[in-house]
Amino acid sequence: MPVEITWWGHATCTVEDANIRVLTDPLFARRLAHLRRRRGALPPPGAWRADLALVSHLHADHLHLPSLSRLAPGTRVLVPRGAPRAVPGLRRLRHLRLTEMAPGDVTGVGALAVRAVSARHDGRRLPVGPHRSPALGYVVEGEARTYFAGDTGLFETMAKEVGPVDVALLPVGGWGPFLGDGHLDAGRAAEALALLGPRSAVPVHYGTYWPIGMDAVRPHEFHTPGEEFARLAAERAPGVSVHRLAHGESVRPEVSR
């Protein structure tokens, strides 16, 4: 079966490879604290189905306990090393099989090998959590090699650590009117694409959640990052096919093998 990627919104995707369903940073909430889902219907219950879930870091819009609680008993969940200690609620999700990961660690699930890689992001549990867990990206290798970046800024060793990949799921925006350090905007994501050189890319982490009451504050930061990323990618990495998905839309990207 060809590799298929579905974007549910924000950083949540399903990557289906080698008959294994991998769910990234599950977030199935209409509202999260001061954030409201502004675009795209909530993912249907079918989106909760996964053999494996990847959690990139401890921020509540990436490690969302109510969403993780919806996963079926026995689902394997990869989390950054130290996450169960930093987020006690994780330990109460006893129906899940947690595996703690650090950069360089590899976990096998069926025919897939999942390798954790570094990310440049303040991934602690906010607002006051200590730095106990690394922010991670993941490379999922089966019939394709798919890089899920989580949240990250550009860093010098990105291409070396990630290695050759067929598909890159890259954040291109955020959930507020300003992006701080440790994030990719559309321009920096296009630079990352030029460094990584995948065959295909899917922009994520934009155009889904926005702070309540801030509709008029820099609205282009909500609406345009995906389109801007596609435009800049065509200039800086013209050999990469960019698939700008609507919420709930799927693609079977071309892979090299």
C-alpha cells in the first residue's frame, strides 16, 4: 500500500506506512485554554485510531492528555524522555504503552523503525515546568522515510541528524500573531526544505487554532503561512513537491522506493 498522509489540523497527522497507522501530536479539542479551533471540523473518531502515537514535546497543544486518553488500549505512545515525571497525568493513562525517547533512540513497531531526532524548541511543560525533557522530531521509516519535525527552529546539524527522507512534515506557522525563537515560519521552513531535500513536503502547524479575541491581530499569520511556504519552497527547493492539504485531506506522496 502506498504511504498515505492525512492532516487533521495543527501538528496532528496520520501517517499510514507498511499497514501501520502513526498519529502525530494528537489534538482533538475544539478549545484549548485561550485557543479556539478556527478552521476545519474536529477530527472524526476514525482519526483516533492508531497503532502508534508520537509526542514531540510537552506543550499542551502537542502533549494533550484528553486527546491521548481517547486512544485505544494498548496503543504505543512515544514521548520525550522524562515526560511521565514532568507531566504526572501521563502516568494515569494506564491503558497506553509509553516509551520514553531521546535523540538517537530507535523503536520498532511492526515493519516500521521510528528514530527520535533533535529539535530546537523550548519543549518543557509551560508555564513553569523545568527543563526535564528534550523536544524531539521523529523519522518514521517503512516503505518511505517520513520526517515529523514537531516544533523546531533551524539548526546547523538538522540535515545530518535527520538524514535522507522522502517526506517532510514541517511546521510553517503557529497559533498566535508572533513566532518566537525555536519555531519555523514559512521562510525558515522553506530553508529547512532546501537543507533536507525530501521528495515531498506537507506544511502543518498553521491555520487551525488562534487566540480567542485576537481575530484582528495580524490575521495573515493565521491564514497565509501554507500558501507562503509553497511559494517560497518553489523558489528555494524547486525539486520538492509541496502538498498543501485542507483539514482532513489525504495525500499519497511520491517516494523513492
